[in-house]
Amino acid sequence: MLLTSAESNAHPIDISSLGDLKRHLGDLDVSPEEVERLSDSFLHVTIRVEGVDSRAAAIMKSTLETLGGAIAMNRGARDFTEPRTTVILSGSRRTLQLLAARLRGQPYGLDTVSHDIAGCITAGNRTISWGARTLDLARKTCVMGILNCTPDSFYPGSRSATVAEAMTSAREMIAAGVDIVDVGGESTRPGSDPVPEDEEIRRVVPVVQALRSESDVIISVDTRRRETAERCLDAGADIINDISGLRDGDELARLVARRKVPIVLMHMRGTPKTMQESPYYRSTMSEVIRELRQSIAAALAAGVAPEMMIVDPGIGFGKRRQDNLRIIRELASLKSLGLPILVGLSRKGFIGEILEQPVDKRLVGTVTANTLAILNGADIIRVHDVADAVEMVKIIDSVRRVGA
């Protein structure tokens, strides 16, 4: 009797992680040993490596092709008319692990390349613990609620002019299930001027004090300044969220290292005043990642532990619409840094441009963009509309846990 299409029921399936593979093969009663063996064939990775010595690229090519992987490079690197090249590698996780092992200790910078390839394959840190606090980002996606103690933030619905107004908003976030409340005293909308530090302190410290006296919720402070950060940590804050990515000096980094608290390192070119003056990228994610590595290096040099760092690609900060969309689409590339990923895109201008809607009509666009960001690797989303975000996250995390 011939097999019919109804009986074969052929259809594609999505296997993008070892967990996916285990779930699908578990349906077939495949042994754990066989799952491990088959992971080499089922799980593939593609990695971009820049600035590679052409001699090193030739060694990588011969080694990877022997292992059954694929490699692409600049035409000039093949005949050594170009001294350096970008290479794109593709193969199973196991194949690229073997490649990394075989490149270790070899010349022309291949030892560094070996380490970087291995780092792209590993999952990286997904749990942050400090003091009595823990953020288990492997268990759930976290929602960070925006609490603006400013008169001029770009979304009027988020502004709190007094401590009482701020506390009303914070209580609503907590009731809705927020994981982190992010308190800020300086608007960083495009074209905004900096706020004097004493004014920033006057706006945020009383709110942090009031919030801490009433709730055990995790409090983040959105600031670039050491004095503001220190005063807020003394008042009970838990995390520092630095939009400058430590480009304003090492004082803030040294404070974070001394206090042993997490810090969010965000990507931005220029300042809020200048960042939207003709921003330009040739390769958006490559450039964002390269510049975030500089922020990470500055934090490490100041003594900040890697497990205390979170990265944010800075959607809307010195980016064009196509850059913001590219970041969302290719967010998984940030996993190469081995750190948790925060995304803040709530009600931003690129959403308004696409939908042709004012800021107060961008909720659906925000929820949709955040959904894509989470599916592409975001661990924390920073939002104005906490209740809607919490519901969205519960659905997404529930779908991803099915069969886990």
C-alpha cells in the first residue's frame, strides 16, 4: 500500500536551540546519547569575524572545509592582494567548536579568533545575582517599567512632576507585575539638553527613597552621572542604567565596581542633543557590537565583574529607522557578547514613522516590536505600558516553555 501525503504529513519544523532539538527528538524516544550525536547535524551557526589577517583566513578556510563547514571572504583575501578580510563561517555547533579548538595557539591572530568563535557558540550569562537580588533571565523575560521624573520626556503619559505622581505610577506598575522600575530624572529624547546634576538628584532621589520605603521591587536608575548614581544607591536603588555606555569617564564604572551592582551599558553615538544629526552605519549590528565591546572593556578595566553587565543596543539613540529595524531583526547577534540583552523601543519615533501615528497611538506597534525583540533574544524589555507588556511576556514565555 502506497504512503499518502495525508499519512506522511511532511512539514518543516524549527530547531534553533538544543532545547528545541531535545523536544522534537524526545517525541521519537531518542536516547540522550543519540541527541548529543545528532546535535552536530541539526544545530547550525553562522558567525561573522572582521579584520582577519588574510593568511589566517586561508588557514581557517582549509581547516573548516576539512571539517565540513563553509566559509566566505573578500575576493582580495583569496589571492592575498588584500591584507585583511571579513569572513563568514557556517557549520554545526560541533563543527565550529572543533574549528575553534584547532585554531587555538596558531599564528596571525588565530588564537584570538579561536576564543571569539567559542564565545559566539556558548549561551553566555543569563542569571544576575547581587546581594539578596537575583534576575533569572533563563526562567522568564523581565519587564522594566519607565518612571520618568521629568517635565519633558517625549511621551507625556510617562511624566511625573511630583513624588506623589511618581508613586502612583510605580504602584500601578507593581500591581501589574513589573520586574524592575527604572527611575529617570533627565529626558534623553532627541535634541534634548542635559539637566544639571543637582536638579537630576532633586528629581530622582526622593522617588527612590519613597519607592524603597514602600516596596521591595528592583529599582534601576537611568543616569550617566556618578553622584546621582551614588545618591540613588544609598537611597535603595539596585541597578544603574547608563545610556552613555561609560563614555563619559570611568567614575561611574568605579562606583558600580565598588558597590557590586549591575550596570546597563547602552550604545549611543554623540549625545541626546546631537545623536540624530545625520547618523550613518554601513553595517549596523557589526558597528553596534564593536562599540559595545569598548564599553564592556571600560567596565572591566574599572573592576566591574562581567556577571554584573547588561547590554542595550540603544534603539532610537543615534539610529535611523532602518538601523532600528535591523537591530530588532538581528538582535541575536548581540549574544556574541555573552551578556543579557535589554531593549528599549517603547513608543519611539521609528514606530510612529512606520504607522504614521503620534506617540499616544503607538501601543500596538510597541507590543509588536517588543514581541519580535524577545523572540530574537531580548532578555529585558523597557516599556511605558507595563500591564500590556507583562501580558505579552506571559504569552511568549509560555509558548517557549511548551515541552521544556
